[in-house]
Amino acid sequence: MIEITLDKNLDKETFLNFSKLKVEGVDFGKKIRDDHSEVTKENYNEYVDDFYAKHSDELESALKDTKECFNEIKNVFF
């Protein structure tokens, strides 16, 4: 079974892993900076915590939509 959840700790880890990553001309760090210009390696813990607090309704709505979409297509994959 696949469970789709929100995970602040995974988001923090993902930021650290991708903030300086460039692969075959794709600058993942730039995309993060473009979307979240205030986040840095020094403040990412607080930034992610604050983002979750300030955008909890949006995050929950996106999670709900993602689960609904997945439920519509999961039989194709499994």
C-alpha cells in the first residue's frame, strides 16, 4: 500500500540535498531559490516550519487533491 503524506522532516532533508545540486544542466537549487527566495542553509529548519504553519490549509488541500488523483489512476500501475 502507498501512503501519501506531508513530511516536514523529509522536506528539510530534501532542501539540503537539492539546494546545491546541478545535474546535466538542471540547477535544482535555482528552482528552490526562485520559488522560495528567503530560504537558506542557515534558516531552512525555521523556514520549513513556518511555511507549514502559514500554509497548512493549502498543503492539506494539495494533499487531498493528490490522494484523489492517485486513487483515480492507481489501478493502472498496480
